[in-house]
Amino acid sequence: MQYQFTFTSLARNSGLVNGNFETRPIPFSQWATGDFIAVELMKPGSESARIELCNGRMMDPLKGERLIGALGVRHATLEITGTWKEIRPHERFHLMTAAGLIGKATSSSTFSPIPIQVEYLGHVIREGVKCTMRNSVKPLPLRPFNLPVVLMVGTSMSAGKTTTARIVTRELKSMGLRVIGAKVTGAGRYRDILAVRDAGAAAVFDFVDAGLPSTVCSREEYTPALEHMLSLMEGEGGDVAVIEIGASPLEPYNGDVAIDYIRENIRCIMLCASDPYAVYGVMKSFGLQPDLVSGPATNTIAAVELVEKLCRLRALNLLNPNTRPALRQLLREKLNLHKPTEKPCTR
């Protein structure tokens, strides 16, 4: 085991933790998205800036720590934007997410933690070849995706999608269903899908399992990764898929591509919103017709009334346990569930 390195969660499928490899600098012209690189932590950043490990646990940064992460791109509306392509020779750069997404931060929200500064040590080389997220993915035969989908869409990041996915997963499992969870767009962060697994999902996947550090990439690059994720999900023999679209479908994370691809499988859409006006904006801009609105836009009776008046949609504050019977009834209707077996009639 390479004890001199700490492995971030983007490296969880790399096989590097217990494998043999070396690190050496290579010319910038040979760098690419998804490359595994070794960096030394030079400045810890804000107190809340932490490092997510391969098992999903969080670690406090220490100056001098040596990390393995991956080059990538982030375009977050509420936190950090940045890319490895903006790195200049001999320049320090940043951990753009706790999961080990590495690049140069080009802008950040005033509410975002100051990112951890790192210095390049070299690329990860295994058996003489540059090690990447893509070449660490085991190939598998593509399977037609037939699972019915409960889809979580947000008006932005931090709109309550993962919390809603957890609650829905727990309800579906309580109905006797085998739930498969996934986050198919966003910037790598393991804790989101681990939270869904902890809520009762039989298996969980995200784009890291398909070799992407984030889904800010071309449609041509993203679509095969999506097909890989859906094949992994189909192979688990589930009854229903709870799928989260990271960020919002209007942001450059390929959320619109994912929705179009699985549209025929979608049985229920839950729009998680930061405020009632954001619900209206996403509906009008993207043409979505949600079955339910949740998230901060439903925190109070006043907010719920405004959503229902402005958008003519049903809204439930799912953090209130008193809304669970209504949620369960909605899921039964949309998934065509019938007692006593509580199994979908069609797949």
C-alpha cells in the first residue's frame, strides 16, 4: 500500500490504494481531464475545507499531506468554478471539491470555503502508462435500461435533492421494493450517494463509476458514461431507480442530456427548489412538469401556498413527517404499486 499518499474519493475505483505505481511530472501538453495526479497540500484553506476519502469519511487537511486526486472542471453556481486548463507552469492550484477534483479556482462565492492550495508533484504512472479515471473503469456489456425512475431535479445545487432522495428511498424500501440509487450528473462527491445507500438503497452509483471526475464535458463524452452507469444499475436487479440530477438541468453538467436519455423510464419527477420563483423559472425554461415540489421552497406554509398558486403544482415539506402518507400515496400512484405485494406492475 502507498502509505505516503492520501487517496481522495475520486480515486476509489482506481486500484491505486493497494497497487504499485510511481509519480513523475509530465509536460502540460499531455495533461487531460480525469488524469490522476499527486499533489502536496501547501495551504489548508478555510476551516470548513476538508478532504473526502475513498470510504466517504472526511479528513481535516494538514500542510505537507500528499494527495492523489484527478484533474477536472467545476462550474458551481453557489460555490467554486474552475478548471485544470487554467493552471500555469510552477503555479499552485486547488482542490475544487473535497472529493479531490483538482484545478485552478477561477471564481468563488462569498459563501464558499476558501479552497485548499496544492502543488503538483507528478502524474500517477502505472506500468509505464499514465493512470486515468477512464482507464481504471472495468468494461461491461451495455444493458437496456428498463427500471422505472423517480427523478430528483433541482433548481440549483444545495436545493435538497439528496435529502429528498434519501426520504424517497426509505419510503420505497418500506414498501418492499429493491431500490437502486444514482447521481448521474454533478461534480464528484461520494457522500451524496452514500447517504442514499444508508437510507436503504441496495446499490448506488455515480459518474465516478463511469470514469468522470465531473460531468462538465461534451455530450459526446458524457453519453457513453451515462450508458455505463445505467448498465451498472440495470445489472443490480432492482425494482425502481432513484436518480438525482446534480446542480440543475440548465447548468453545463449534462443534466438535460440525462433527462432526455431516460425520459421514457421516468414515472415521477420531484423538483427540489431553493424558492418558489425558481420553480417557475425551471418549469418555463426547461419545460419540466414536476409531480411534486420539495426542498427549501416548501419550508413554510406561506412558501407552499406560493408554489401552488404561482405554479399550480403540489408542494410538500418532506422534512415534516406528517407529509409522509401523502408522499407514499403519490409514489404508489406514479409507480403503479398495489398492495399487498407493493411491486411495480410494469418494468
